[in-house]
Amino acid sequence: MTAASGSPDSEAQISVHWREEDYYQPPARFIAQANAADPDIFRRFDEAHFPDCFKEYAELLSWDAYWHTTLDTGNAPFWKWFVGGWLNACYNCVDRHLAADRNKAALIWVPEPEAEDTRTITYQELYRQVNEFAAVLRDFCGLRTGDRVTFHLPMVPELPVAMLACARLGVIHSEVFGGFSGVACGERIADSGSRVLVTMDGYYRNGRLVDHKAKADEAVRAANELGQQVDRVLVWRRHPGRYTSQTAMVDDRDCFVDEVLAEHRGAVVEPVSMPSEAPLFLMYTSGTTARPKGCQHSTGGYLTYVAGTSKYYQDIHPEDTYWCCADIGWITGHSYIVYGPLALGTTSVIYEGAPTYPDTGRVWRIAERLGVGIFHTAPTTIRMLRKLGPDEPGKYDYHFRHMTTVGEPIEPEVWRWYHDVAGKGEAVVVDTWWQTENGGFLGSTLPALQPMKPGSCGPGVLGVFPVIYDEDGNTVEAGSGKAGNICIRNPWPGIFQTIWGQPERFLQIYYQKYCRDPASTDWRDWPYFAGDGAVQAADGYFRILGRVDDVINVAGHRLGTKELESAALTVEEVAEAAAVPVVDELRGRAVEMYVALKPGRDAGEEIEDSVARAIEREIGKIARPKNVWIVGDMPKTRSGKIMRRVIAGISNFADVGDVSTLANPEVVEEIRHRIQREK
Ligand code: PRX
């Protein structure tokens, strides 16, 4: 059995090209109150001031001990930030706000059912809950500094509570996106070596109460099969006092958190002072192999970076009601729902459910009711709201001053709807380009000081110096109109420290391609390879075209083609599998699976169905393919590699280039006929 291997340029190649767009200027009202309104900030963060410029961000935090070295490059490219510094991330996000703001809302949680009450959690209440849950983790589960714990939690306030409780203890949290399957969660439990899983019995999505506990049992089973024992499963109840799942609790393993908490009422757990370089959390993402990568983020550098970028790029003020409508199960939620906004002591809104439930006015109703001033979401949500409820925003009395888009390229016409209709032309919009690995923004406009350009994220952010290289490492000049690989020439505090347990892969994936000298300890010799194709306009703004590696970005979710193909190969009849991206009106990209069967097996709808179900089981519903095509053979090179790029070309009705050197060029026409007939 084989899966398609190593064909670059999957997404970038099928990207559309558009003309240069006109600039939009930030409204004067925004500039008048912006956190960064003095252009002198560009001088303070220019290359001559690197790396000490980032002290300005670090000083937003409370340190137990100051660092002696801003950036230690001794073990390049395993960069160390603020070495010698000590701090606690939970203290910075909770305790230090108590003196002045104990009664201010830290979190406002909006449940999906509109009949259920919104829950406001003040900083004082958050402090209480975090302390009590930290006591559970420490005293009941026996977790200690440096241990890992996996969460498989949906969009409920218990998730930030659990994250902050870990941070308080120096325990490393690893949240797996709630929409992922139990099997996917189990793999991540095993990879991180967690012996405790924190989950919830159910949650609401699109009007349905999802039985989430069932996934915990699958996760524990999958982890066991990979050799990882799970001793404890802590189950929060969506309706405290009432169990909402059909799945039985397992004796001696599963406990209801509310019952255990009853033993720890009023507990106070001192925050553990941690070295700046201590890992704060792992966030798994997809890459070029089937094994997910646990991106390890630091305490001091990460928190510094998300606090700084939240202040200057999200323009968060302590008195704001800020709503990032992303999932905390992804890096955006970690950085820009939890750590960044809470480090700045603002009010962060969490919404449990789907943005279009029960109708397309929901998001705008929430914004109106809570008085949201800053709104943050992804192009997929914007496309959906624009298509299904184009005139809804005008019906609600809300006023954003700042809006963000993140996670995927945004088409200029979608951007304009976001700005003109969703934002009522009153708000500044930032398009922020970055990745799970990066901790925080890499490319964006500084909202009061740099004009917006639809479809472009903007230049590198403060202190971050991107460049586009061709395959040989030559710089592709701005304004040349040529695409290449976007890289970052320098480290920044939010960069991940390594891939958990796989330092060689960290080096190989992100640094090997453009490293100038593997023995060098000078950061200038270690450009970071981001894995995205991009074009830089003459004004320095970048337009991100999409992944150049084996990753497909579906509705802002990163899916590894190898993971998809491995899942398809679990179907008995399947001999070969190739996953390719296709352009999708709403989700940006969708997955199409091509499979070839073992000899003697008949193609049929049942097999197409089995492949789709296998992908849901192994990864989750978000990965379900748009189509499964059973083909007689795959286009292959003479050495037998499946040419995913050629298949993607066919699927997108694009030019597939010269195929005469393939081992079997005739199958290209066969597949093309079939697809064109049936699509
Ligand atoms: O291809 C880029 C795309 O999303 C990828 C990173 O995905 P993930 O690690 O899940 O993080 C998403 C949220 C930070 C990138 O390699 N991407 C992210 N932001 C943008 C984007 N593409 C275009 N424009 C963006 N603003």
C-alpha cells in the first residue's frame, strides 16, 4: 500500500492571481485612541534594535526576576528568549489584575442555546476557579511541574480555567481541538505522554448536544494501543449536577470534576515561578508525515509576544469587550482569546457554538448585546455570513472599531464585505498571517499607522523581517511579481521552541532548507521556512498564496495529506490514496480523495463511503472529503511516486503542465474525462 508522497506546491499552485488593490485608510477616530499611533515605533523595532526591541513587549508582563540575556543563540536554532527571567503565566493573566479589577469581567461566555444564560466570570471568580482546579490537578491527579496533561474540551470557560490552572503549576497543557476524533486525541495523548485527560460530557453545536464523552473512551483506547496509559479522565459536566452523555463513566478512571472540586473549595495554590524558557503548552499541528507535530511554546517569550501583539495589533485596551470568534482548540484561541487578552486585563468573549446558529444574525446579536468593540474571525466564517446573511449586520446596533481576519487568504471582495458591511465602514481591519508554530502574528498592518490593502496581510510585524526566497535561496525582490517561499530572517519571542520529542524534525522542516551554515550561532544564518507561498508587492506588503508543503488548509484547519491518506488506507479495499485540495467557495479549500483499489475489488459507493467514514473516525468531521474518486490508477513518476500536483490540477480544472515524463501519462486524460463528466 502506498500513499502519495512529496509533491510540493499543492495550494500555492492553485491560487488565483488578482490585481493590486486600492488602499483603505484607518478611520481618524481609531487613530486618535490607538495604542500604537506614533510612527517612532518603527524606529524602536527596526533591525538595528533587534533583539532588544522586544523588551518593550516583555515589560508589559510582571516578572519575578528579570532576564540577563534577551536572546541566547548559542544552540541555534533552538532560540532562548529572556534567559535568566522568571515568571508565572497564570499570575500574569489573573492575579495581578485583582488589586484594581477584581470585579471586572475577565470572560463572558455565551452558550449556543439562546435560552441559556450568558455567564460572566470576573477576575476574582476566575482566580477562585483556577486555584481550585489547580488543586485538583496537583493534589487529586498528582501532576507536577513539567508533566503534560491533555484536554479535549469544547468552547466552554472550563477550558481557559484548565489552561490557567496548568500554567499556575508549571504543568504543560496540550489542548486537542474538540472537533477532532477520539482516535486523533489518543494519538496526541500518546505523543505528549499525558496520563490525565480532561474532557466534558457534552456541548452544543448547531443546535445539537454532542455526546463528547464517547470520544474520551476512544481516545484512551487509542492512547493505550500506542503504549500510553491514561490513569484519570476528568469529566466536566455541561449541565452541572446532571450528566448529559449516554456514555458510561469508567470506575477508578473517570471522575466528574464538579464532585472532585467539592473537596477543594476555597483552595489557594501559589503560582509556581517558572524560568522564561520553561514550556507553557503544546499545540499539535499537521505536517508532512502522518505523525502530528507537538509545537512546544515557551512561557516568557510566548507570553511576551502575545501580550505585545495584542496591545499593538489587536489594539486591546483594558476597558474593551473583545471577541475573538475562533476556537480555543487552535493557536488563535490560545494566543488571542486566552493568554494575550487576559495578560492585558481585558474582557474576552467566548462563544460556544456555530456562528450561524440559529440564524445568520447570531454573531451580530451577540456583538450588539455585549457591546463588542473588537471582533476577530476567519475568512471561512466571513464567507459564510456574507453568503447566507449579507444584509444582517445592518439590522443590529453594534459598532466595531477594530476587526481581524486570520487563518486563510481572504478574497478582496470578501474583505470588502467584511469592512463595509460587517464593519459598517467604521472599523480598521487587520489581516494577520501566522501559524501554530509562531505563537503570534508575523505579517499584518499596524492598524493606525499602515493602510489596509484587501487580500494582503501587510508587511512583517514589528521586529519581524520576512523575505521571499526562490528554491535556491535567492531573494525574490519586492515588486517583481514573482512568487516564492516566505521565510523569516530572524527569531522572535513567540517562535516555538521545538517539536515535542522530535528535535531533528524541527531542524529539518523549518531550518534545513535555507540554513547558511549549520555550525553558526548567528541568527542571520538561520532563516525560518514557513511553508507558505507568497508574493511581495513593491510597497512591501505580502500576499499569502497558500501552503507549499503537504498541508491542506480547509476552513482554516490545517490537514496533513499524509494523515488523510493514512486514514483512507485503513479501508481494507484501498491500495493507494492521494489527498488534494480543491478550491471551495465557502471553506477556501476542501479535500478531495483519490483512491485506487486492490486488484479484484469492485468500485462502488460503499467504498467511497467507507473512505469518508474512515477519515472522520481517524481525524474528525472537519476532514470529511468533498468527493472520493475511485480511479483505476494514479499518475506516477517513473520512480513510482504519485503526482499529487497533477491530480490537484485535474481536480481544479487547471493546467497540469507537461506530463509526458510520467510513467503512465495516459491516466491523466482518463481521470480528467471522468472528473469533468461527473463534477
Ligand atoms: O497557510 C497559512 C494560513 O494558515 C497556515 C497556518 O495555519 P495554522 O497553523 O492552523 O494557524 C492558523 C492561525 C494562525 C499558514 O501557513 N494562514 C494563516 N493566516 C493567514 C493564512 N493565509 C493567508 N492569510 C492569512 N492571514
